[in-house]
Amino acid sequence: MEIENLFAGRHMDMAALEESDAPIIARWFDDPEFVRRFEAVPARPRATAEIAGQILTARDSQDDYLFGFRLRGINALVGYGALDGINWRNRVAWLAVALSSDYWGRGLGREAVRLMLSYAFGELELHRVQLTVFASNGPAISMYEAVGFQREGVYREFLQRDGQRVDMLLMGMLAREWIELAKKGRDCIPSGPDSQ
Ligand SMILES: CC(C)(COP(=O)(O)OP(=O)(O)OC[C@H]1O[C@@H](n2cnc3c(N)ncnc32)[C@H](O)[C@@H]1OP(=O)(O)O)[C@@H](O)C(=O)NCCC(=O)NCCS
């Protein structure tokens, strides 16, 4: 798979996360809406040192790739994502993404996920990328489907939230599906900062 620029989307660059990014990410976890969409654990603020520790742990791991998404021009960190728990024997990874709530609803989530998929299938040569998402997280499901993920299964009543049980969806994409999307010109392979 040929990719023009692996790390450049239309509006953002996919870059390494630095320890100095930790205070910015820790602030995102102060937003209960953010953390409740992202995680199954009870919402709690995160210390900068905890986030910094996760960045350093991933840096030393062969199976976990963490990325920062920086808005070009101002070079501001607006989100982060992961391809992690990589099972190299079977070439399968988990994907996660989160943006600062200041940047929701502008299509940047799709751009971040497309950059990670290009990397996963084009550079790491994985066969399958999968994720879980709560059924209550409509914006994320809509975004993953727009990128081309398929709903593959349901963990019924996985989450206890506000006195109710909530399903969690399993979604996945295969390398051949990603290549097919690229052939159809669905804009899934980032083509560099100068493109439309
Ligand atoms: C999920 C997430 C990365 C999506 O990124 P995004 O840049 O906002 O995505 P998009 O701009 O492509 O928007 C996705 C859809 O949600 C809608 N949407 C986005 N933000 C919204 C908001 N605050 N309220 C209502 N709808 C919203 C968009 O209109 C779009 O709907 P459409 O596809 O029908 O047009 C982002 O919302 C986020 O970081 N959420 C918190 C963490 C999280 O939930 N991560 C995923 C866990 S599996």
C-alpha cells in the first residue's frame, strides 16, 4: 500500500506524544463528558504524572503505539490515539481515539482515525483493527461508521451508567476493506497537507 505522507492529514499531523503533553491531556480528563464517553471506569480526574507515566510506558512497548494529533499551523495538541495490545502473531490491534471537547464535531476524529488506520495497515501491515464503543456514544459510533468500521458484535449490558445497563459494541475493519475504501476514493488514505 503506497501512502504519500504517513503522518500528515489535511488539518493535523500525527506525532509522538511527549511528556510535556501530559498536563494538556490531564486537563481533558477534568471534563466528565469526555471521560464518561471514553472509559468504563468511574470518571475521575487524572494527575499529570499518571498520564506522563502512560506515555513513557507506551514508548518502551513494542505492542502499544500512542500518537498525539497536532493541529497544523498552531501545532496545538488537540487529541490523542492508540493502536495498542497488538497481537503480532495474528496482526490484530485495538484502536482508541479521544479529542479535547473544544474540537468535537469538526471532523477531526475521522481524520485522526484515518491516519492511524493508514499506519496500522500500511506501515505495520496489520490484518485487522478493532475497537469497542459504548452504545450510548452516538457521535463516536457515527464517526467510526463514516470511516468504514463495521459493527461486529454486542457485549450486552456491559456498562453500568446512571442506574442503567448499556451495551458495548465491537467494531472492526480488515486490511482488504481499507484498501477497497481507498480504491473507491473514499478519502481514507491521507494524501498530505496540500491536498483539498
Ligand atoms: C469520538 C470523537 C473522537 C469523535 O471526534 P469528532 O471529531 O467529534 O468526530 P466528528 O466531527 O466526525 O463527529 C462525529 C459525529 O458526531 C457528531 N458530534 C460530534 N460532536 C458532537 C457533540 N458534541 N454533540 C453532538 N453531536 C456531535 C457529529 O456531528 C458527527 O455526526 P455525523 O457523522 O452524523 O455528522 C470525539 O467525540 C471524542 O473525543 N469523544 C470523547 C472520547 C471518545 O468518546 N472516544 C471514543 C471512545 S470509543
